[in-house]
Amino acid sequence: MSIQLKREANKVTLRLRLDFAFLLAGLLCCRSSLGAPDRGTYHSYNLPPYVYLYAGNDANVIEDLDRELRNIVPEMELLLGTRLPDKIQIELPLTKSDFMWLTPGSVPDWAGGVAIPTEGRIVVKTPLFFDQNVPLSILTAHELAHILIDAASGGHGMPRWFNEGFAQVLSGESRIGYSSRLARAALADRLMGLPRVDGVLGFSVAEAELAYAESHAAAQSLLDRYGWEVVRNMLFMVGSGSQFDRAFLESSGTEYEVWQSEWLESAQQRYKHYAFLDTDTIIWVFIMLLSSVTVVVVWFRKRRQFKKWQDEEAEELPNDRSHKHEEKSHDEN
């Protein structure tokens, strides 16, 4: 009897496991079919070397973007001494959910796009759900710059600040408020330094904005000091197998750690002084001064009014005493 019960229990357990497996498979299939973007709704525009995938109905968006890229990209290729692959797929999702499905791994909400060099494709948010006052052509050029930097370095990893900084410089991207953000951070002694930029994908919006601002400033500073030839040589050496520190030293003649320290110190001083010329800072200082002046003026007015009341009371007091004395004399008579 006990053997029979065990057999029945085993059958029930097996049936439950099979039911659970089929249920899990069904849920995964439903998720894939319901959540994934429908490729049929994406129009393909083959304009070599670019293949655009766009779900919108306005073909002018693609025409305008393609025209802008053909003005920007050749200059980027010339500066880096390399070229884009023969085919680059540019995917332009119209919704946040589509963007998340098209991008690998965990992409923060503040990201404007993603480059996947190993697949020769980029995914860029359209202005419909990404409002950062950055034109679509600049965002796309930024991601294409990542593809070019990867090609120039032979697919070897470059420091995050270098990658993001030069992607901004090459694409001509300059976010509104970068200088103000750096000035406030310098004034509070809160510049993060370049090594910390490596963790940018886990940053909050405010931290990421500061990281990108520092990356842009560092890349421009490096460029102003050494020029594009040194930058190209760094990329070439890394692509040939050298570590970035060694490539930096042999290309620039300066040790990487020394340059980082020098840049951070100069940025601290430069942007701290800039804070006193920054429009936002001036406005806040003006508001604070105006508030202080208002408080002082109100205090003086109240004090003047109080003194006036005291003087009036002092004048009324003798008159009151004289009046009472006259009434007393009159009563005695």
C-alpha cells in the first residue's frame, strides 16, 4: 500500500513539474511576442554605409540625418585616422520600451544611445522621448565616434573618460550647463576625477552629467596640449597591444598618472575661478545680496519707526503731566 502511494505521489510531482515548465515557456513566449518591437513596423533605408531602421513615417527625418552625418563623419574619420566599417546599422526606436529591447544589458535611463562595435550597429533615442536639447544628428555622430574609436584602438578597451570625452569632442557635442556644473563642483571641491568615470553606467543623472562634463573637459585639455597626432598615436599603440599607460607615456612624454593629477588640479583652479563669472552663480549671488540688503533695509525702517514712536511718546508724556497738573490746580480752586 505504501509503495502504491509513493508511485502516485511521484506521478503528481512529475505532472506539476511539467505543468510549471510549460507555463514558464508560455510566459517567455508571450513576453517575446508582446514586448519585442515588431520589425515589420520598422522601415529600412539603405544608404551605404548606413542602414537606417526607423519606425516613423516621416522619411525627411532620415534624409536630414543622413545629410548631417555625411558632413560630420568624414571629419571624424580624418582626425582619428580610421574609417567606419562598410556597413553600419543605425536603429532609431520611437519608444522607451523599444529602446530597452534593442539594447544589450542594463542601459541607464539618462543614456541617449548605445554603440555595439562588435555588431556594427548603434541604437539612438529619438527626440520624441529623449529631450536633452541635443540634435539627433549629434547624438548619432556621438555613437558613431565610439565605433571609430573602437576601430582605431583595434577593439581594445580605452578608459571610459577617453571614450566619452572624445566622442563628445568629435561629434561637436556640448551640453548646456557643462561649465556651470564643473564650476559648482570645483567650488565645492567635488570634482570626481577621471578614474571614477569608469563607473558612469551606475551613476545617477547628476553624477553622470558631471562625469560627462569632466570627460569632455579632459579630452579637450589633452587635445589642446598635445594635438590630434598624439591622440592617434595613443590609439594606434593600444591597438597594437600596448597598455594605455604606456601608450600615453610614449606618445606624450608624460606619465599618465602625472597628467591626470595635473589636469585635476588645473581644472579645480580654473573652474573655481569660473564660478565667479558663471551666469547662474552671479544670479544666485545677486539674489543673496538682494535678500541681505532687503533684510537690512527692513531692519533700519523698523528701527526708525520704533524711534519715532519713542520720541512721540516722550513728547506726549510731559504734555500729559502738565495737563494733569492744570486739572489738579483747577479742582483746588
